[in-house]
Amino acid sequence: MRLIALAAGIVAFAAWIASGDSGTALFLWATERQRDFQNAMAGALQAIRAGDGWALTTLCALSAGYGFVHALGPGHGKLLLGGTAASGLV
């Protein structure tokens, strides 16, 4: 029963992403946040070059955050996972 609920959730999420306005808003938000993270990572790199001891830790944290918002963007297997769940292969 849990597997069916999980599959239904994945399919619903994939449909929401592909539906247009909601998915477009999410993609735009993710793109803007990626740009923010890229600018912050560039600043952390400059701080590393300037000898700031905490800048490497900052860069690592920013990289993790960037990876999260990047994965929200288009592609990255969401459609494949949704299609697999819909076909009952999960």
C-alpha cells in the first residue's frame, strides 16, 4: 500500500512539474536561486584566494545548496521516475 502511495505521489509531482504554470514558476525560482548560489560561490572563491580560513567551509555549504536547487530544474530524471511509477514497475 505504501508503494502505491509513493508511486502516486511521484506521478502527481511529475504531472505538477510538467503542467505548465506551476512547473514554470518552480523552474524560474530554481534558476534564480542557482544564479544567487553561483554569485555566492564566486565570492567564496575570492575569499579563499584572500586567505579567509572559513571560506572553504562556506564554499562547500553553498555547493550543497546549489546542487539541491539545481536538481529541482527541468530534467534530472523526474519524468522517468514518474513514468516508471505510473507503469507499475516500481
